[in-house]
Amino acid sequence: MSIDAKAVRLERDSGHGRYSYTFPDATQAEMSYVERSPGIVTITHTYTPSQHRGQGVAAVLVGRAIEDFHAGGKKVIPACWLARQQFDEHPEWADLLARV
């Protein structure tokens, strides 16, 4: 399955954010993050409903977030295993890694 990054929704609320994608069956995949200090975000969680796993949807959510974080000049701590895996697969994102 291939989803368009434009179909990904972003919700933000005072230091927290969530990227989500709604499937035709009304279930949602999501990626959550927090910004605990100015300019540094931590990707804390990704979730895809079991019936939609293995299709790369969570990777699209992370990729969309990375685009936004890069545009906003933010550094990233990939605390979620999937986000860490995506950083390993995308060495071009290395400059976005926060040094903690």
C-alpha cells in the first residue's frame, strides 16, 4: 500500500503532536511526539492497526514528520524503535539527530 503524505493529518497542542492517517475502514495509524525543550522533539510512539501493518504506513508518518521538523529547524530524538529504524535507513537525516 502506498499512501500520499498529503493524506497525513497533524494535530498539535502545547508541546505535543500527533501525525495520523485514517484508513478506509476508519482505523488510524499514528506517530506521536513531544517537544520538551525548544527546538528538540522526541518521537515517542508509532502505531498501526494490526490489519494494516507491514505496508509502510508508519514509515510514511515518520517521513512526513521529519520533513516538518527539518523545515522548522528542529532536532529529533527517535525514542520509538520504528523511528530509530527509519533513521538507520535514512542516513541523510543524520543532521537532524539531537545530541543528548
